[in-house]
Amino acid sequence: MQDEEPPIRDAPTKGANPNSWITDGHLIKAAWRLSLPMMGAALLGDLFTIVDMFFVGKLGPPAIAAVAVAGTVMGVVYMLAVGVTTGCTALVAQAIGGGDRRRAEVVAGQSLAMAVAVSLLAGGASVFSRPVFLAFGAEPAVVAQGTSYLQVSLGGSFTILLAVTFASALRGAGDAVTPLKIMGLGNLINIALDPILIFGWLGVPAMGVAGSAWATVTARAFSAAMLARVFFLNGHEHFSLHVRDLRPRARIIWRMFKIGVFSSGQMLMRNLSAIILIRIVAMFGTVALAAYGIGIRLRMAVMMPGMGFGNAAATLIGQNIGARKLGRAERAGWLVTGMYGLVALVMTAVFCTFAEPLIAFFNADSQVVATGASFLRWFSATFAFVAFSIVLGRAMNGAGDTFWPMAITAVSMLALRIPLAWGLSVIWRETGVWAALAASNVAQGLLFAAAFHWGRWKRIGQNHVRAARETAESVC
């Protein structure tokens, strides 16, 4: 790997940074300017998931089961992608905040190289698609449909990984609109292709559940190609990449790995908690499981704005650390948390007041409605604490501090939530599980608030900036 290159130049004088609205402007305006398009992108992604499942659901239970099992496998790929994109966003934001566009370009190039490496591993793993389904004990119909779906998904994973990596670099640079437009258009293409490829409309051969995978890969290929054009051909306010930027640079890759590995670990903790929790809920029958499933889906209505605010906080903090404005970075974290907290309080009132109608919209069974309404009221009472977890967790990620968010997730979701859910369920059945969820949300929110106030993320962010300036990583 090549490391003998001219050193990164020092941060330029004030005013050289085109993102002065992030490092010098009004914080509330900057937060809204960043978070709104990020929320839009998250909502479009969620819409795609709903529509995709709607069309696949028309093929029957085996198709739904095939996608569910394949989704579990693809979750491993997405965990690795989160590691790459978290490190990319943090280091790009710090470089842009310090006014060093060249360093941001090199970081983006290294992130793309890492994404390609991960996609090659995923593509190679596609040959094991059938054994994976057999290992899950799936029925023959599920194995047959799921194998083709997973082969296409793993084989085409490079399109997804490249698209999300390009988007993470743009978000770190403060451009949330370009990925919204391109990724949003890609999602719409995906939705349009779903029925065509699945059912064989417009004279196209029907592919069944594999058609859903091909629709996703095709749409993401479009998004990746459009984003590559922005980075490599058209030029961008912050990026003008060259092929040489993809050449591996050990120090940058190592720093991104140190940031990303704990971010991937945090996602692993969440997935493990979700799997164990759904197993506990399943002990109380189909009604409890259906109510829980609907409640989790409604939870996304609260999580999506949180993702937008959280990503905005990550960019604000990363760029202000790069600009050496630690006080402004800290104020940005608390401010964005407060903004999302107000939204969360409104959502709490809505969910508590209209719990029954919200559940009945998905399933009118009286038992499901009653059980689901109970879940919503327990869960919605903690939305304000969820705001602390989402925004401050991502804010710390923006500084490059991913270890403590992972540790807090492990404590709150595995060490507290699961044992508490198991213990309380013995006494209160499914209501005990809802209570455990609420208690762990409160604990997690308070732990994130304490960790952010502690301020270790500032030192870590400064270390990343210092390391970037002390090592030879830039290409003139």
C-alpha cells in the first residue's frame, strides 16, 4: 500500500470553507437545511420497503419467507456497509470542516475501494445461497425461491454498497440534496420495476421473487452510476475524484476501520436484541406477535425523522470539529436533540391518543388492536428518550467515536432489555415485554446523554483531525 505522499496541508484561513453555513452560520437553520432532505431520503427508503413487500406478498407465504431469510443474510452485508459509511461520513466531514477538500476526496476514494472489497466478498458468498437456506431449515418452496433471490442480491451488492458510500460522502460534506434526488429517483425506479419483473408485465418474462432482487440491483446500479458521474465526471463543490484516489492508503483505511468496526458492532447488537425479543414475544401467540409487528412498523414513523436529525447532527459535529470549533459542535448536538425531542413529544401525544385506530388500520382484530394499543402507549411514552439515543449516538459517530455508542447499545439492549423482558413476561406476559422495552429506552437515552456530556467524543474527534494532518495522506 502506498503511503509516501505529500502531507495534508494545514487548515485554511477563515472564509475558505464553502460550508460556512455549517461552521459559522445559524445552527437552527443549518440543522433544518441538513435534516429535511435526509429525512426525505429515509422516508423514500421506507416507502420502497413497504411497496416491495406488498408485491412480493402477492406471491404467497413461501415468497415472503424467502425474502425474510435472505434479508437476514443481507443484514450481514449491510452491517459491513455501515462500518464503511460511518467512517466515511466522519472523516469527510472533518476534512471539509477544516477546509481541506483534497483530503475529503482521498477519504471518499478509500471508502469506495473498501465498498468494492466488501462487495467482492459478498459476491463470492453468493455460491453458498442454497446451503444457507437449507441451514435455516426452510421448506423446499422457500429454498427454491430464496436461492435465486439471494444469489442476485449478493451478486449485485456492489451496486448498493457503492450507492450508499457515495451518499455518505456527500452527507459528510454537507450536501444532503444530491443523494436525496438521485437515491430517491432510484427508489422510484425500483418501485416501478417491481411488478414488471416479478409478475412479467409489459412482455417481460415473470421472474417471481427473484424479480424483486433484480429490480433493487437495477435501481441501485442507476443510482451508483449517477453518483459516480457527479464525483468523477461532472465535478462537485467538494469532490472531483480520479482513479488514483482509489489506490489503497493504509493509514486512512485503518482509521476508517477503527471507526467503522464499532459502528458495525452496534448494528449487530441491535439485530441480536431484535431476534431474541421477537422470540420472547412469539411465546404469547399469534396475536401478540402480530401486535408487536404492527407496532414496530409504526415505530418507523418516529424513527425516520430521527434518522434525518441524527445524520444532520453527525455532519454538524464532524465539520465543526474539523474547523476546531468544539463548543459549537457540542451546542449543535444538544440543539438538534432538542429539535427532534419536540417532534417526539408531538408523536407521543398522537400515538397515545390514537393508539387503537392506528393499530386497526393494519389489522381490525379486536385482540390485536387491544394488545397493539398497549404496546404503542408503553413505547411512545419513551419517544423523548429515543431522541437522545438516535441523535446523540449519531452525533458521536460524526466525531469518530463509535465505541461508546456500541457499548451503550450492548448494555441497554442486551444486558438490560432482554433479561428484563424475559423476567417481566413471566409476571405480565406480553405487557411485561412492552414495559421492558420502555425501561431500556429510558436507560439508553440517559446513558447517551451522559456520554455526550462527558465529552470523550471531542478528544477522539481532535485525534482524528490531528492524525490526518500529521500523516502523509493527501495527493496533490
